[in-house]
Amino acid sequence: MAVLHAWRTARVTPLGELHTPPRMTAVLLRLTVQVVLVASLWHGLYARTGTTAGLDRDQAVTYAVLAVLASRLRELEQYAGRDTVIQHMHYGTIVYWYLRPLSPQRYYALRALGEQLYGFAWALGGYAVCLAAGVVEPPGSAAVAGVFALSLLLGQWVLYYVMLVTDQWCFWALRNNAALLILIFAQNLLSGVYAPLWFFPDWFVTLSSFMPFQATLSVPLSLYIGRIPLSDAAGQLAIQAAWVVLLALFTRFLWHRAARRVISQGG
């Protein structure tokens, strides 16, 4: 029975997407356009140079395209189902999270798991197409592929906790619109979505190393393209795991504090 409840909870948001064909079509078109534009941009940037910031053209294009595909892992629309934390806080329905047999922590985690699995299906499909079309390069070896997969898992785990902290902020501020916009920008910038971090000044790279964003995407993709050698992989994986543990403890503390602040706002 517990497994059935978990399955039903995890599939809520993906079912909302699957039952809305126009939204899926829009996602496909947007993802296709993004991949084409990003690949064209980096091909153009490397038209007159061989290696820049330690990356050749194929590495740069592969990194950029994989960054676009990875962005689909947590890019789902929850507002249509009115099941975001900010909406529940506004309508006062957040109280029902604390009246169900399923704890708020578990419910939130299962929802996020379902979203990431759905997003992973999109990313994997796009990766297969790009790999077959020669847009991205395959991993250098089976060992690189394995380390990349583990690093990507840890990175998404870190990203889950970062997003959770932003949602938990609603228990104190009621709204997190501004915080969410700042987080999305910071995440994309400091994790290397807009451009690999090696193109930024040294002070910027050093600053980002003290934040969890780099561990979400830059590290996995750097391992994939070989910018971080396998000999340094263990250290990078340890840093990612450390962020997972620290953020897990912090968010657990916030859940306990948030339960004392549950109120009915609006509605």
C-alpha cells in the first residue's frame, strides 16, 4: 500500500504534462530550438580558434548542449495543478500537508522524484538524438560514463535541496517569487548553464566554489567532457556528497521549524 501511495504521488505532475499535449509540443519545440541555437553559437565562436579556456570546439559544444538537456530535469510547470508551496501558502491549503498520513517532507520528495524522472526521460531522449546526429561527443570511456552518471545523480540531489530551501522560505515570507527568480539566475550562472565556468575570471570561479550551484551541473558535465580528469573525480564526488549531507540536515531543520508557522493565508 505504501508503494502504491508513493507511486500515485510521484506521478501527479508528469500526468498533468502528459494530459496536456500542447504543453508537450511546446516543450519539444523549445528544446529543439535551444539545442540548435546553442550548438550553432559555439560552432561559430570556435570558427577561428582551436582551443579556448582549455576546451576545444567539440568539448564546448558537447558541454553546452548537455547543459540545455540537463535543464529539463527539473523544468516542469506546477502552477497549473496549483500544487506549489507558494500557492498553498496563499490559499491556506498548506495545512492539509500536515493532516495527511503522508508527511510533508515525504510528499514533497516524492513529487520531486516524479518530476525528475519525467524530466530525465526528456533529457535522455534528447541526448540519444543529439548523440546519433553527432551534435555531442560520447563519453571517453565506460569509466567516464559511470562517474558522470554518479556525479549527475549527486548534482540533481543537491539541486533538489536547493529548490527545497527556496520553497521552505515561503513559511517565513509567504511568497518566494523574487527569491525564485534570483535562485534560477544564480543557478544557471554559477552552475555553468550559460557558459562553462572556465570562461569566467578566477575570482568568480573561486567564489562559486563556496556555493552548492557548481556541484549541480558544472562538475558532472566537466567529468563527461574530460575537463576534470578521472584522477580528480573522487574529490569532486566527495564535495558533492558533502553538499547533499549539509543541505539535507539544513532542510530537515527547516521542516521542523516550518511546522510551527503553518497558518491560513488568503482563501
